[in-house]
Amino acid sequence: MKKKVFIIPILIVLSIISCNSDKKYPPKEIETKEVLINENETKEILIDENEEETYYRTKGLREQFVGKNLSDVRNDYKLGSNQTLNGTSNKYWLVYFKDINVTMKILKSSDKILNICSEKNENLLNDKSIDLKEFVGKKYTNDEYIEIVNSIKYGKIERLGEDNCLNKNCIEYYPKGNFTTVSFYEFNDDGIFVKFNRIGFGKLYNISNYDNKDLKEYYLKKIEIKTKSEYSEKVENDVEFKKLRDGSKVIGKWYVKIQGLSDYNYQYEIHKKNNKYYGVKIWEPPTIKTLTKKGNKYYEDNNSFGEYYTVEGSLKFYDKDGIITDYEGSAIE
């Protein structure tokens, strides 16, 4: 647990805040602490113990996915089941993927990911931190800075720490924009200047302590593309599949990717036995279908859509209307 800079630890209370009902992610810890406001005053505040992890993970996810199309992301990453959140409209889709504990804001007209954050959070819909990040790292006059983080637009400022910001970093939360800033207020003979050092989504009491670390450790991992045939114990011991493999000739094995539905990718095989052909989808249990070979085409018997395969170079899928482009099979050993 990261050591805090606050003065006196008071109480630790476990509270289940995560909206993930399957409890795949641990409950958050809320810690009550006293913070020094000035020389004569302190106040008690609640600190989310997952704040740092959420901050860095959100930054990493934004670096990885903002600007990409959701359909492309689905091809390469397992997103799992989703839940449409309040705030979804004809223009935007606000969606929570509980298996990866991530919320996305999608522009419906283009499928573009506009914003993303760790955890389930409907406030992402109106988040302004992503729009203001272009201003971070620069020095402004006080008037210029006020124009950027206008309290009329983003709500009355709440100081998260000391109220006196004379020549020091100041942590400020803007409730309408739901973002926190870290800025250095410099008072000198030439006037008041503000160095806009950092911005983060949500109410972040410890944001001034966070370093600019490598965010790749917070990236989602791509789906591993199989290059070798693999059977689970259940598939290996399936009675019908064992009978088929006994004495059959393997025509080919492929790893099949389904566009936009990566959770359903599968291994496919064609076997020849006793002058008959069989297509096998490798899942639990395996699905075995008889095939009829006509020239270089393998037709699935009793298929109402007239589906068939070709195997030159890669496994390609067809039906009576032509090629099925959403399916693609790459040869594996």
C-alpha cells in the first residue's frame, strides 16, 4: 500500500463500492484521514485506497484505446460481456465491460472510442479531463488559466488539501467536469502565473504524488493467436473425437478468428477417414460435421445456408451468397 502524506490515520473501513456483482475485482478500501488545511485547521476526508491504481490504469487505457474503433478492439482483445449504462443516447453509447472492469464512451456514428476509464463509472459520459489534457505542462497567466478551467463551466472549485496555494502546488477538484488538477501558483512582481502540471478523471486527493510512469503495464493484453494445435483434457478424451482421430488423416488445422467476436474464436480441423471427410470445431465438447468434397471445396452436409470451405493458403468460409469475410482461419501445426 502506498504511504500517504496525510497527517493522522483515523479509521479504515471496508466498503464494497465496485459495481461488479460477480466480485471478480476486490472491494475498495475507504480510509478516513485528517488533512491539514492551514496552521490552525484540519478536516476529515475519505480516501479511496484504489485511487492510484485507478488513476494509472485509466491513463494507460486512454493511451492504448482512445481514437480506435470498438470493432477493431474486439478483434484483438477479449472484452467479455457488456452492460449499457445510463447516459447512453442516440449519439453516444456508454458501456461497461465487467470482465475487464472498464467503461467506454463510444460515438455511435463511427464506432470510435472517445473516452475510457477503469471501473464502472457513469460519470465518464461528461468527463472533461480528456479534453483539457492538451493544456497540461504549460505555464499561463492567471487569467489564461482561469479561462481554461472555468468554474462556470466546470463547477465551483474544491481544494483537496491546503487552501493556501501561495507559491506551491494546489490540488483542485471541479465537480461539473469531474476532474482534479494539480497546478503551481506563482506570485511574483510580474503578476500571478500558473503552471498546469497535471489533470485526472474524478476526485483525486493524492494526484500530486503520482509520477509519470510507463503506462504499458496497465495495457490490456492482446488475444494470443494460436500457432499450434491444443486440446483441453475434456476435448482430448471426448469419445467421438477419439474415434475419429484413430486412423484418420488430418487435412488441415486452423485457428479461426471471428471479427468483432473474439471470445468465440476457435480451432477447426478437417479429417479424412474411410474416404469420408469430417469438419471438427474444437470446443467443449467438439462438434463434428460430415463434409462432402467437390473439387477444392468442402461442403458441410445438411447445412441450410450452403456453407463450404476452401483451404488453399488459409481457411476461407463461404455460403450460397459468397465469401463470409467475418471469419478467417490461419493454419496451425
